[in-house]
Amino acid sequence: MKLSGNGLSNLQKRILSAIVLVVVAVILTWAGGFGFGLLASAIALGVMFEWQLMSKGRMSGLTGGLSWVVLIATLLALLFTQHVLSMFLILFVGAAVVAMLGGRQSGYWPAAGLVYAGFPAISLTLLRGDTGDGFAAILFLFAVVWATDIFAYFNGKALGGPKLAPRFSPNKTWSGAIGGTAAGVAAGVACASFITPGGGMSLPFIALLISIIAQLGDLGESWMKRKFGAKDSGTLIPGHGGVMDRVDGLVAAAALLYVIGAILVTPETPYDILF
């Protein structure tokens, strides 16, 4: 086991960082309201910063700066109003303007980064809402994504085998992906059953979709890092790299769960899809 200069291996730093992040995330999720909005906003700001840092060759001063203005306006609406239409209008109209200004020269990367940072933050906040069902929905989301990530990592390390997507992420294997998916579904069902015994018949299917999209989100971020020649998206989190390295699966899964809830229930109370 390779040790770093302070005597901790990368795996040990990864575990310690994960414990701290989990504790903070669960506390702020339980708190809800403004506290959870701050968590979602911090994720969005970290993602935007790292997106622009990695793709700075595709940014102009105008499109990069305007992206920040739009994101901050979106997050202010998220924190102080949580008015669904206002948040989405600010984000997507702003992204459209950024895309038009950037055009072919920037390849629409600034607009894509803006949506990638802002939409999951809105999704997380609306999924949490201000009810017990919203708290349960976020715990369900965490359970599926975290179990998928943990078991995909360790199952892949233990079993090895054919690579999942060697062009994008040479360390990921099919054994890890399958093991992570199984663990994610099991964790989601267990979490839901603990919260609401009996649960809904759709829960295993939703957990399956979330687990798969979380892994696709991970692969997508790996593709982006490979495209821009970056090993990690940043260095903020010991053992994990950057914010995007830690939340790539979560932001994709949150966006999907919100879309499912918004379509099948309402955009204002998407968490009702689960409980």
C-alpha cells in the first residue's frame, strides 16, 4: 500500500474524505431548506469552476463570465425563492444566450457547463423540498449512488475482467459496473423499505435507472477529463481529486430522478414519485 508524505495511502485519504463528505451531506439534507440549498449551490459552483478550468481553451472571457452571472442568478433564485419556473427560465434562457455568443468558436462548452452545473442543483433542491418525503427521496438517491460507486470500485478491483470503456476510463470493468448496479438497487430498496415498509413497486426499477445513469455520469466525466488531458477535475478533495470527480454520478442521477418525478408527478413535488 503506497503511502503519501503524511503517512496516509490514497485509499485511506479517499475513505476519510468520503466519511466527512457523507456526514456533512446527511446533516444538511436533514436540515433541508436554506442549508440544503447551500449544499446544492456549493456543488454547482465547484462543478462550474472545474468545468471552466478544464475547458478553458474553449472559453472566451465573455462566455465564461456570463456563465457565472447566469449560474449565480439561478442559485440566488434557488436559495431565496425556489420558484420552479424562475429557476429554469434563468438557467436555460441564460444558457441559450451563452451558446449563441460562444457559437462554433467555443463549441458550446460554456453553455453545456452551465447546464451541467445548474440543472442538478435545481434538481437536488426540488427533490429535497421541505417535507419528510423529500428528505427520504434524497436519502434514497444517496443510497443508490453511493452503493453503486463503492461496490463498482471494490468489485472491479477484486474481480477485474473485461474493460467497460477503455477509451474513456481504462480502470473501469464490466464486473465493477454489474456489481455496482446490483449493490445500488439493493441499497435503494433497503433504504426505501426502512423508511416506508412495503414501498412502491416501481422502486427497484427507479433504483436500477439511477444506478445506471450514475455510472454513465462517471464515464461522461472521465471522457471529458481524457478529452482535455486532465487526470483529475481538481484537487479540492483529498483522495478523490475535484468536486466533479466526487459528484459526477450524483449530479446525473439527481437530474434523472427529478425528470422522472416532474413528468410522472409534478415539477414542484417530484419526490412523490417514490413514497
